[in-house]
Amino acid sequence: MEPPDDVRHGLSRAPERHSGTEAYDRRWTRDLYSAARCAAVLLALLLLIDGAAGTLAPLRATLWCGLAALLFVVLCPPRVSAGTGWLESRSLLRTRTVRTDLLVSVRCLDGVSQRLVLRDAFGERVEIDPRVLLDNPELWHRLDEDAHRSEACGSLLCGATALRRVSERIDRETARTVFRVSGLE
């Protein structure tokens, strides 16, 4: 979808990045180590069982290493970061960036794993797990602030309801956390 001339006039696909104003997923490192541990445990178990059975050979060991590497690739979380006017999701294979100050649509995809799909006026698209926003208030604040800016300038055509649902979910989780920490739950 090509952005309207009034939206893209004077704007570039790549937003300005100011150091010190970015927000990052604080759980990313922990999730990455968890993915590596799962792959290492699988590899160790496969090698141990195959070795105990007496059937371990170089070809089988290579196969088990490949299987463990595949598990790591599947479990490796994307690194989400945001700044004023942009949100980025960086996975092992690609980096996707959207202009959050020029959002066109926001959708929630339900299923086995929930996804929040953001699309900007330049046609760029990012999918993120809403849990990342729940766990990182700074990321949510950046996205919410820029989404309101998109709505005010008229570029956000659909998705206000999806953002409101995510906002309500974040407020609910925050209240539960406050009650739990204060012992009122």
C-alpha cells in the first residue's frame, strides 16, 4: 500500500534515531539464554542416549547437532526495540522496522501464539508478541504515544480498538502486579 502524498511529503522511510531515547526488551537476553539452554539440553540428552545405546556415530552426532540448532532457531526470540517514531523487531534472519508515528493499521492475531501486527504508511510490517509490551512498559509507552500521534494525523485507519484492548490488558496486568507486590491479592 503506497502512502498518501500528504502523509509521506517530507518524511523518509527511516525515522531519525536519537541515542539515549531508545527502549529495549529487557527480557530478551534471558529468553535467548533459555533458548540456548533448551537446545543444549536436547543435544546432551540425544548424545547421552545414543552413546548409552552404543549407536553414536559421527553422522548421527552431526544429525543431533543439526536438530539442536534447529530448535535454537525456532526458540530464538526477536529483539524488539523502539524509539520516538519507530519500532524494530530484529530476528536471526531479518530486521523489520515500522514508523510508529505513521501507522496505518494495527491488528491482533489470536491463535497458538498471539501477535500484534503493525503496518505503517510505507507498507512496512512488524509482528510482535504482545507479552513483550506487557513486560516492558517503556516499549509500550513509545508505541502508544506514537499510535496516538498517528491517530491524530489521520494515518491510523484501523486498529484503534486493537490498541485499546492491548492497553486494557496492560493496565489489568499492571494492577495485578501492584496488588501482588503489596500483598492485597
